[in-house]
Amino acid sequence: MIKLKSYTAFFFIILTMASCQFSENCDYTGDVQLTMDWESLWGNLQKPDSLQVLFYKNSKSPLRKDLYGHTTDTIYNNIPSGNTNMIIFNKPENVQLHSPSELSNAELRLPTYFEGNIKAVNECPMICEVNDDIVVPIEGMTEHSISPLPIVRQLSFVVNVIREGVTGELATCSASLSGIPTGYSLSRKEATQTKATVFFSLSKDKGDLDSFSHSFFVLGVNPDQPDRESIPKKLSISVTLDDGETKDAEFDLTKQLNEFTSNIFRCEVSVKITALSTEITIVKWEQGTWEQITIQ
């Protein structure tokens, strides 16, 4: 009788394990150890103080964890075992994490506002991301070394003003760039096809009172794609003289930004102002990585 009970208990355990092995409802877990590699990537770029980690099992209902920028090794316990999507990113203040319950819908969104009747978005803060597929072992540990990559692009503008027949001194220079995305898809690792205008002020360069410059981050530039609507990107520049007179000019940057595929886009423009007109032309533009191009 004792043997019969022992055999019955043994077979019950075997059947339970077998049924759980082929079921998606098992609650097996494991551990994940992350080792942060900042030095090889960031250089002079400021790394974030903290990041968020999302572990997606079956691309739904993520398990959220925190990761701090000053740490090197972090261990997460009780992570659901099996194939897992691991998304790591920093979320600056005012940046919204939208629809994170499903990986395919998860987006980072910048706040927008209206400047008159123009939909506007502020300059983007530094945001980085890691998107990786991992396998979490049952009651074991998997180790990963990660280097968060910036998802932002840097745009740098230099404006040289040429005065012809204009005696007033240059007071300020401001600009705007249209067609800039306001969201980023965490699953597709690309900016969403949204658009708004970035308004920014340029600083007068030391030693050259007729030259202004400014650099800022964006989530992307909406390059033309065969299956999507073309989004124009127009640069508008406004130069104000010390007597209050304003000179405005506009240039279509769509062609140049459609060819922008690297980290930094640096554009130098010339604005010629006369008593009757204002004309803007591209002097030169270049693209490259943060190691190749130095922003003064």
C-alpha cells in the first residue's frame, strides 16, 4: 500500500512537469545580470542617471525594472523564463512612454504645443536605447554586457549674415525647422512618421558679430520612403537688427535631410540681407559620427 502511494505521487509529479513543459501558463523564472559598458561608447556625451528596463514575454505585459547609470553590474531576479524581448531606455522628464503594454505599440513621445497655428515640438533631450532578444534560463542566470546607443540625431546650424546696404547692427537670430518627428517606436527602433516644427535661437559667435550658431537633438528627420508620404523639411531664419527691423528667409532642406543617415548633420548657410530683400543659400553641409565632427 505504501509502495502504491509512492508510485502514485511519483507519476503525479511527472505528469505535472510534463503538462507544464508544454504549457504557456508555467511560471518558471530565472535571473538576468546586466553589465553596463559606458566608456567604449559615450565619450563626451553625457550618460543618463537612470534607465528603465522592460522584459517582454510574448511581446505583452512587460515586467518593469529600474537601472541606474552609475552602476556597472545589476542582477534582476524572478524574470519569466524563455525567449524574452529586453528593452532598455532612459525617459527624460516630460517624455511620455505610450502604450507599453504591447511591444509593437510602445513609443516614446515628446510633448507638443502650438506656436500660433503651427504644431511645435521642443528640442529633444538625450535618449538612448538597448533592444535585445535574450533567453532567460529556468532557475539559472543569463549574463549580458550592454552599451546603450543614442537614438537621437544631432543637427548643427551655422548662419553667416552678409549685409549689403544695411547699416544696422545684428541683434538676434532665430530659426525653425519643420517636418521633425515627435515620437519613437521602441520595437522598430525608428522615429514615428509624425511631424512638428522645432523653434530655436542661435547664439552670436565670439569674434564674429555677423555669425550665429546652434546645435540640438531630434528623434529623426523623416526621410522619404517609397511606401510613405513625403514630409517636407523647411528651414526658416529670422534676423533682427538693433533698430527692431526683422529680415526673414526660408530654404527647403528636404533633399539634404533625406540624405542624412549618420549621427550629426552640420549645415552652414549664408543669409544676405539688403534694404529690399533677404536671400538664404547653403554654403556647405556634412554628416558624420560624434567622433568625426566636433561641434564648437
